[in-house]
Amino acid sequence: MLLAALALTALALLAAPAALADSKRDALWRTSPLHQAPSLKMPLEQAVPPPMFRPDEHPSGIVVRRVSDGMDKLGKIDKGLSQACQLGVFRELKPSKMVAVSKNATLGAAFGHGLGLVDPKKLADSTKVYYFYHASTPLCMVRAEDNWDPAYARSR
């Protein structure tokens, strides 16, 4: 009987560090005692890292134009459209869905024929591409450039 009690005590002492380790691991997974732990538990060392992007790529945007120089090569500033953008009248449909990437900035892009553009006052020219810097802010700046496809120009 005494031997059985000693065996049970030894088992309890051996299991205590494991139970304590489980409670510490659960503490990492829970933000509150009322929250449930995820169904799949994995060590933090095996967690999947966030996706990596190259500096010249935009994680959520379709790159419509790349320039190796600064953003000065992306058309000319249109003061009238910049003021309309600052007022929220001329803007991108979904900010940064389409982008133009330059050496020092990533600008939102929209096409004058209406793709990706909100233009209720019909200020856009259908032959232009518009690039938005600081879109949806009072500092918004719009650059405009002719919309032409070099592949189409070569085929003519």
C-alpha cells in the first residue's frame, strides 16, 4: 500500500512540470482566460512568417507602370484635378488597387476612361492615366499622362 502511494506521488511530481509547461504554452495562445485556444497548437518557432515583398512591389496592387527614376517621370501635375482630389470629388475607386512604382514612391493609378476612377463631375480625359500621390487626403496630388501602349504603337 505504501509502495502504491509512493508510486502515485512520484507520478504526480513527474507530471507537474509537464502540466505547468502546458499552462505556460496556453498563456501564449490566449489573451484572456475566457478566450479559447486555437484548435491547432504549434510551437511559436514553427509559426508561418508573413509574406515577403520586394521593395519595388506593392502587396495589394496591380502594378500598371514602373519607372526607374523618381516620380517626376510619371506625367505632369494637374492642379485642377489635384484640388478636386483634395475635396474628394476626383479619386480612386479602391485606393492602391492599381499602382505605379517609382524609385522613391508608390502612387495609386486610375484610367481616364473610368477603370478604377470615381469622377462624378466628368473631369477626366479618356486618353489619360492618372496617378494619385497621398490619395484621399488634403495633400492629394494628381499626375496625368497620356495612356498609350508601346506594344500597340509598335504593331501599327
